[in-house]
Amino acid sequence: MSASRDPATIAFYEARAPHWVFHSSEAHSHQLDTFLDRLPQGARVLELGCGGGRDAAQIRARGFLVEATDATPAIVDRANAAFDLGARVMAFDELDAEAEYAGVWAHASLLHCPRAALPDVLARIARALLPGGWHFASFKLGDAEGRDLLGRLHNFPSADWLIAAYREAGFSIAAQETYAGKASDGTQRDWIDLTVRKA
């Protein structure tokens, strides 16, 4: 098992994947189009943690070349069955690209990366981006790594800790938004969206 992949979290999504049901009202992430507007048309975009594939499908529909990845094999199968994405299984710390992507999209996925592994993963994302490339990620805020009521690991960073980690990896912060949200385990917690750029 890779350093960025928590067995209990993977097991949760493996069990859920066969029963994943899409609703007609379910759309792609609301932050996605604003992120894509920053990128050159037709550019390559990597998605980390593609889940059911809705965001990757929208990236493709917008005319970008999308590479969808997720660490959970059953989730990858489900996304491919739903959207024929050509998604592949990859943990965050298995990213080994160099200057290949104009954008790296990671909506509600890097929040499952153990804190000890996150600096290396952010460095890998920076290396995978072209100069001036863009990256988006969303996290649940907190003060210590832990598990939610469903047993999934979360890094629960503070905003200051997270921003420092991104800057250490060579990113500048282009936009950030903190807001209250309800998690899938039913709890209320503040979230942060970060849009960052590689120097």
C-alpha cells in the first residue's frame, strides 16, 4: 500500500462503488468551470480522485484532454462504465509526470492524503505541471489528522498549515475561499478551496 493511500478509506469506496447511483440533478463540481477558464483551450488536465467521473466528463466536454485517476479500483471501473473516460488506478504518490499538464484538478480528494505524505504529493503535482500551470484542491479544515464518522481518513489541516505546505512546494496562491459545508457523514465542518499556480 502506497504512503498516500489509506486502506480503510479505499475499502469504504470499494464497497460503495457498485451502488453508486447518479441522479439527473447531480452536476459537476461548481468550481470546475472557473478553474478550466484559466487554462489554454485543448490543454491536458489531470484529475486526482475522479470518483464517479462527473468532473472528468465535464473537462472532456469543455474540449480538454483529461486523464482521470483514482486510487480505488472499483471507483475507476464505475467512472469508466458511466462515462467511458479511460480512467486508471493511481494513488497520489504514484504521480511521476514532469511538465505534462496545464492543470491538475483535485476536488475533495487530497483531503484523504495522510499529512505525512502530503508535502511529497504536492511536490509531485508541481513537477507534473507545465510552468505557469494551475492546480485546484478542496480540503476540510481542522487541527489534527483523523477519521470521520464513516471511517475515512482526513488530513484536516488548518488554513495556515495548508497554505504553507503549498508555498513550500513552489506554488503561489491565486484564490482561496473558506465556507461552511455538510460532509457526507452528516457533520458540519468548514472547507477551503485553493486555486494555486506553479511559478
